[in-house]
Amino acid sequence: MNRQRADTVVGSLVAAVIIVGGALSWEAYQQQQAFEQMGSMMGTSMGTVHGTNPLWYVLGTFLVSAVIGGGYLTVRDEATSTDVNDRSQNEMADPTDRESTESPEGTIQSNGAINPESQPQARVLDLLPEDERRILEPVISSPGITQIELRDRSDFSKSKVSQTVSALEKRGLLYRERQGRTYRIYPSDDLQQNQAH
């Protein structure tokens, strides 16, 4: 499941919990008001007769929403990045499933794709989502690029560049070094060695 779809599903679930909790709270509040009004007409206190206090529904709604939302946010990166890892492992496990054959040069296949065995960095880039590829390609072509220059080249917002660079850094595809108020970004050693071959 990609990140956007997972965000939508969890957001919808949290919204549903809030709507149901709000409806139950309102119903309990209406019931409490009705019992208090009935008690005032009869001249007695009927506070002990009515059902659950509406505040319990409100607190329960917030607690369930926080558990669902917070739990998802803590596992969001692992849950959404495993799809990329699973896809890459499946492709590596079954190399005979390729539709095209190698050309005599060994670098370009008949359908125009790059042969991953001769250019491993191209294989890495092919497996990445478009936004991560738009960040990693300039880093490979210009090691030491600043995060500001990377933002200009990729045409992403400052926060999008920062989030994507952080995700790629966690996966070991690049690293960054602080320089003043920005970072210089370099491809990882493994990626640079693969590029050299």
C-alpha cells in the first residue's frame, strides 16, 4: 500500500471514530438533559438514574483517535516503505522473469531499458518512486549538492525535499553533512561504487 493511500485509509478511520464518538456523546448529553428536566419537574433528583456521562464518550473518542493516529504515525515509514523493499526483493529473486534480452553491448536491452547488472545505480533508481528519484538523480550527478540547490532542481517544497532526503538517508542511499544553515548531500559509498562500475 502506498503512503498516500495508507494516509487516506487511516484518516478516514480516525474521522469515522470522531463522528461516531461525537454522535454518542451528543445522544448521552441529550439523555442527561432529559433526565435532569424530568427530575426538576417531579421535584426530585434523577441524576443517578440516567446513563453514561457524555464526557466519557468524549474522552473515549479522543483516546481511540489518538491511539489509531499515533500508532499509525509511529509505523508509517516502515509500513509504507516495505512495499518498495518487497518489490525489489521479488524482482531480485526472479531474474528469469524479464521480458527482454540483453544486447551484445550488455548495457541496453531490446526494449531500451538499462541492464541492471551492468549499471546497478540505474536499477536502484528504477525501483524508487518518482519523488525519491527526482531527489537522488541530482545527488548522484552532483555529489555535495546543497539541499537548497536540490530544492531548486527538483521543484519540490523545502519540507518535501527535507522529508525525502531523510527517508533516503534512513535507507542508506545518501548521507548529508551540515554546512551552515543547510546540508551538503552525497550519495552513499555503495551507490558511488556502483556508479563507478
